[in-house]
Amino acid sequence: MCYAVYIGTIEKQETGKFIPSETTLYLENPTEDELKGLRPKFTKPNIYYVGSDTSCSCGFDFDSANINNPDWKDNLKSPARLVDFLKEKSKHEDIEFYCCWEGDWHDDIETRDEIEINDISVDKNYFGLTEKQFIIFKGAGEKTSR
């Protein structure tokens, strides 16, 4: 089973497709079934599935404690890209983030967190993936209101 990561934004985002050996992060529009389960969780109007270098969201799963482990060195591209993406997007608005297992998008949120994304780095305190967790990523900058 794979992780599924979704973000909610006010601004529309550019969607793309997974390209093997090239993609580190891409966005897709969720299916109608996914949206039925996700819509009640998000306050933002635009919801996107976030895929990684593994073609699913599993490539975002990383623990900063493994930063110097040679077995994990090839697994840093997507987590680093996700942090950069969230930092860039949160300059304009807070970003809503939800993680679950594929197919569990109808399940209730179990934990909620608020994270200042500019304080996060992959090598020190990356947030990783936690099933049924909803995070609001805050960043510095002028925000767009809904």
C-alpha cells in the first residue's frame, strides 16, 4: 500500500505527470471519489494529489535521522523538493496538507499540526509522513485571503 499526500490551496496550481528518472514532485487533480472524502477536510478550494519520484507519495517519506546513512542518499530528492515547494507556495498563502494510505481518503483525520515551513530542513527536522495527519504549513510573506 502507498501513501497518498494531498495539498489544499487558494491559488490554482499547475498539474503534471510522473516521468520516470526525471520527476521529483508533481501534482494531479484527485478523482471524484477522492474529492468526496477529502473535501470535508480542506478549507481551501483547490485540492491536489502530490506525487514523488516513486510515482506515488511514498518518496516523500524520510526521517532526518537518516541524513548521513548512505542507504538513504538517493531518497532525498523528493523530500527536499517538497520542502522547497511548500516554502515557495506558503509565501503567498498557508498550505493545507493531508496524508493517508491510498484509498483511505474517506477516513477521519487523527492528528492536526501547524508547522512554520521556513523552520524545516530535510537534514535537521523534516516532518515525514504520518497516516491521517493534517498539517497547515505557514510561511513568511504576504498571504492571499479566501
